[in-house]
Amino acid sequence: MSIKTIIETLQTIVPELMATAVIPGTSIAIVRGQEIWPRQWGVVNANTNQPVTAQTAFQAASLSKPVFAYAVLQLVTAGYLDLDTPLITCLPTGEQDIDPLFDHIVNEPNLHQITTRHVLSHTPGFPNWATKDTRLKTSFIPGTRFTYSGEGFQYLQRVVAQLLQQKVDQWVHDTVLQPLNMADASFVVTTEDATHVAVGHDKTGKAEPFWEMPEMVSAYSLHCTAVAYAHFLQVMLRPSPITTLMLTPQIQVNASHSGQDGWPDLNAAADPHVSWGLGWGMQTGVNGRLFWQWGDNGIFKAFAAGHVASETAVVILANSQNGDALWRPVLETAFDTDNWPALDWLKRTFD
């Protein structure tokens, strides 16, 4: 499908989807080679009716993870961090200070096995998020199973902070965001940024209070425009030592999960279509392999995907709890395919 046809189709279907699903605002960018086509619809805030523009930043939610993974892999390729060295040994303070530094993590044998590779491929054994006031622990030997884990990324962030002896958000800005034409993106947002950051909305379309994130959370705190994230996707479409690492399958993803705690069903077969690399989910379909990541911060939804062979990628940012209604129609339009087993896996896993 030509880019002209893709844009024309989106101009028709996106407003209809937004009206049906009650989505106040969205920003989408299509990447094809060196070109980026951004489009915006709706409002930043249902109370003010301020229109979404190309300069409007949204919470990118878990689209944060591939960006942080890219930053960490710069340390790996530069020789400052090893993919398969237990992270606990990277701490300058030594093992004896683990409890004060990671006081919410159970100091168990599995903790001494978790590596950067495990975290970036979601195989450290941690749950996605531990319940409040519960000490974090693993449920299986790291590297043996897939379990999507935001906690793993937080563990890695704290190790990186100790390794670099500086604030990780500033380091990511200097080493990734600034060089990749994402200077207006940030992992930290305060009320001073409210003039250009979208407000989230619940299922009924009601605007929620501005969501301040004064501290970086590598798993979900990235705020950016669709164009900024599209620049990152352009980098992912170009072969390099880091992108090759990120897009090399590390683990097959289980076909189903059990319960609401994110633990995998250990009796389920691996999904033949879906695997995970170092920072991206990947699926194999009729048109080859695609890489992808969803984002779900409740009142913000996001999705990004790319196909290296066709040099095509798309990012979808929405300020609504219903924003995932856009995902499949937009992706099927952008990639000219209705074969998205990864989305079926997401539905089975998180519904």
C-alpha cells in the first residue's frame, strides 16, 4: 500500500474509531524509510478542548522500555556492561550493601543470577509489578521462562544508576534522546510541563488530573511526541550492532498466562509466532518478522511497531483508557496485513 493510501485511510478511519471508542485525542506517526508522516486528531484535554498538535507530548507508557534498552545496550557495546554478567556483581558497593540499596527485593539465590539479558528479554523471574508493601521475589530460574516484568527494568535502572554514579534520566537524555532527534522527550515530567503534555481520560471521556512523574521510571515514564518516537523507530529500522542485538530473538513467549499476577502458565506451549528480543517483542507472520511494544498506563495507551524489510514503522499515542481500540485497525492499515498474532497474544494475556 502506498504511503498516500495509508494516510488517506487513516484520515477516514481514525476519527470514526475515536468517536466510537470515546478517545479524546491521539497522535500517530508513520515511518517509511527516511520520511515521517505525523497526523493528529482530537483534543489534549476534554475540559479545555485544546487541540492536539505535532508538538503535544503523550505518556508513552511501556514504549519507554525499548528506549531504555537501547541506552543500556550502548553501555554493553562500549564494554562497560556485560549482557551475561549477574547485575549484582556490577554494583560498585558490593554485595554486602544489597539490602539497603534494594530493600524491597528478597535476597535469594536467583537474584544472584539475573543479568542484563534476562531483564531486557523479560526473563528475570520477577512479576510485572509486585503488590504494594510486598518484597519482590522471583518465581523461576532466570532465563528459563518469559514473564513480562516492569520490575526487572526498575532493577536494571537502579544498577545502572549505581554503575554510572549519576541520574539515569539525564544520562539517557544525553546519550539517546538528544542524539536521536528526541530532545523534547523526557523520562521526567512535572507540572511545569503541563502546557504541552496531554491529559489522560477515563473510559467515559472524563479528563483526569495532570499526572506528574518527577522521578524516572524506566519501565513507563517516557513522555514524547509521536514524531520524536518515530525518530527512534527510524534508528531501529537501520542495521547496527545495537539494533541487531535488540531484534535477535532471546525467548519464545508462552501462549497463555494464568491468574492476574502475570506468572506464566508453565504447562502452556510457546507461541510459535511470538518471541522477545532485547527490548522488543517480535512476531513472525506472512510478511516476515515485525517488532513491537505496547504501552498501557491506564488512562494513556500506546503502541509502536516496525518492519525492517519494508522500512516501515508506526507509533500510536492516545490520551484515553480506550486508546487500544486504535491499535489493530491502524497497524493493519500501516503494514497492509491482517495477520497480527501478537495482538491476539496480548488480548489473551491482559484481558
